[in-house]
Amino acid sequence: MGKPLKRHPAFVPVSRDHHFGLLLVWKIRQGQEKGIDPERLHNYVKYFFSTHLEPHFSLEEKVIFSFMAKNDLLRKEVEGQHKAIRKLFKKLDVLKEDELLAQLTEFCLLVEAHIRFEERKLFQYLQVELQSKELEKMEEKVAAIHNPITEEWEDKFWIK
């Protein structure tokens, strides 16, 4: 595999969000290692998903994926990943404590794999395939609706 391309500015805000998504995964895993009550972990996931992850998915779907053909295989794969993560997130609400821990682990695996896919495959592909004008247009559209992530969560279970 060749050296990764320098990230085009159109993708930089989204890549920053991905950093926070990987931190979410790390925090949940830290909480699990420390034996934190799964409900506390779930509360954080609910906060992060609704405040950050869902708006991030929405931005990607409205802006980034719109630069790809509807039948593009990478687009279909990434849209399927969004769907799977949303489905598992909804499922977390109805689980008992023992099932919740396992499903939080699964949620972390899905989110991490999804971020790695976008960073290593999807964005690389788009940077090569799209014309400069298209990337500039994408950059404008991303900038117009992107809200940088700021963490506002009191329960720092991952450091206790």
C-alpha cells in the first residue's frame, strides 16, 4: 500500500470528528476495563451519538456521499455501515445489563472499523477520483454545515 495522501481541506473537519469518534471507542473500552456500570457507558454513548455522531453521519450523507454515484460500491458500503451503527445504537436501549456490555463492545468495533474505512479507503478514493472543482465545492458545503465537536460530559468514567 502506498503512502497516504495529504488530506484535502474538504475532509479535514470530518477527519477531526473521526478523532473524537476514536476517542469515544477508547473511552468506552477504558470504562469496560475499569468495570464501570454499563449504564454509565451507555449514557455517554447516547450523549455522543445524538450530539456528535448523528450530525456527523448526516453531514457525510448530505454532502460527501452526494459526490458519488448512488450505485458506487464504496458509497453502498459506507451507507450500510451507517445503517448498521444506527441499528445497533437503537438496540442498546432495550438490552439488559449483561447484554449491554457485549453490545457496547460490538458498537465500538463497528464505529472503529467504520472510521478506519472512511479514512483509509473512502477519502483516499475521493481525493483521487474527484476533480479539484468538485473538492472545492465539497469543502464549501462541509464548512457551511459542520459544527466542531466540543466535549461537554461531566462523568469522566474513563479516568477514574
